[in-house]
Amino acid sequence: MRSIRVTTLAAALALGLTAAPGAAQETDDGWALERTPWGHPDLQGVWDQTTGTPLERAADAGDREFLSEEEAAARERRRFAAFDAAPRRGSPGNYGSQWRDGSRNALTRTSLIVDPADGRIPALTPAAERRAAESQARRRDHPADSWTDRNLWERCITRGTPRVPNNYNSNILILQTPDSVVLLNEMINETRVVSLDGRPHVASGVRLWNGDSRGRWEGGTLVVETTNFSPKQVFRGFPVDNLRLVERFTRTGPNSIDYEMTLSDRATYTRDWTVVLPMIANGGGMFEYACHEGNYGMEGILAGHRAEEQASQ
């Protein structure tokens, strides 16, 4: 586990599972890790993953891993100002800043990617580059022949796993039982049930939108391994049916969890890569993500493309 903030996670990791069920262990700073009645670290609650830190390091950041506090604050101001910028010619515009969640996770990191060290997504394999070119050509020539040409998020089917936080509805509810952990994402209200009882993954022919998740405890960290993704599911434009995703959740304070995910997909990327970000207690509940009800976006996209086709005749 890598430290997401400048502070170390060593104290949290050292807690292990040595406490009696339901007991709390106190660290040097006075924070005590709460445990469930059956002895697991308590991760339960509603957690916000919203962050203004980009997934990849910007070119002008060079090899800097961190910004100063002032630079990070300025980056956040620029990010919000961009939401209210005038749309480019021909664009219908987008949600303004009033629709966006303010970031509780204004990290000083220059990227959420910590491995590779350059903070960038690894190079694609030759096969992935060919798929990307074919997909780009398909989208150019057939952007909206029907709803099947649009992505699963626009169609209100799934936001997908893995996911990088959006600017809104990036909350996750965690519930625990002795033999499972439930992860409920607010966006599209998707639920993953992570089995902790040691059962194997389902057969390779069984493919799921958000994969098949199995979990285990390593000291104070919940480790979740997910495979068996549907070939129709994509992440950053690429199918994830060959992906092995390993996530780590570590409670680090009364209002914080450190989250890490490592993506292994040698059909797409030339090496594994890792993302880290904090999850902050949002102090509230979950909201319905009413996507299907009046999906005006999809109606508008298809109607707009029909109008373009008619105008070009």
C-alpha cells in the first residue's frame, strides 16, 4: 500500500487483525480503528471519492510528483472555472459548476497514477492500438446510428468497474457482514457483493458487467480481486474482459479510507498500473441516480444525428 497523502499508512497497516472482536486500537495520534463485532476493520459508511487531481500527470508538471498547497488550490480554481466557460461553436454546452461537487480530496499529487512513476497510463500493446484505431473509425462513421452505438453509461446500463471519480455522484456506500462486503456506487446505483469466504471465482464463461469480486483481509486492508468482466464493458475505451483488477481499502482515520487499484491487462497495456486516492466520509446519505427516467440525453443524441443525416442529403 502506497501512502496517498504525505503522511504514512504504516500505523494503519500495523493494526492487523490482532484486536478482540469489536475492540478498537489506538494509534499515536489518538485515532482508534473501530472493528465490527466479528473483528474486521470497520469500513462502513458513505464515502466520497470526488477529487480534482487528474488521473494522468500533465505534461507541464514534468517529473514532479507533488504540487505545493498553493499550486493545488490554484488548479482546483481553474478546474471549476472551466465548467462555466463558454461552449465552443456547435456545442450544446455542459453542466456548469453549480452542478459539480466541490472536491474534498484536493490532493497535492500531480496525478492519481502512482505507478508508473511518470504518472501516465502505460503504452498500449500493438493489438490495443489496432483496436483503438478501429473503434475511432467506427465512432466517426457511425456515431449514433442507434442507441447501441452509444456507450453503456449514456444508455444507463452501467458506469463500470473499474472507475475513476467523476465530478458528481462519486459516493460509495460500504456495508459489511462476516462473510461479505457490499460496495454500492451512487452513480447508476450499482452494487458489488464481495465474498470473503474463500470461494473461487465463477467459471470463465460467466461474464458480468462489474466482474466477479472476491475479497480477503491483509492486516488492516481489505483486498478485492475482480475478474470475469463482460467483453461489452469498457474502461477508457477498451474492453476489460482480460482485466484483473486488485483494489485495496485501508481505514486511516475517523473520516478517511485510502483506496488503491492496480490494473493488470496485458492484452491492452504493456505493463500493470496503479491508481491511489482517498475516500472521505461525506457526512450524508446516498441519492437516487435517476438515469433511465426521462433519458433526454439519449433522445437528443439520436434525434440530432437523424437531423444531421437529413441535412447532408
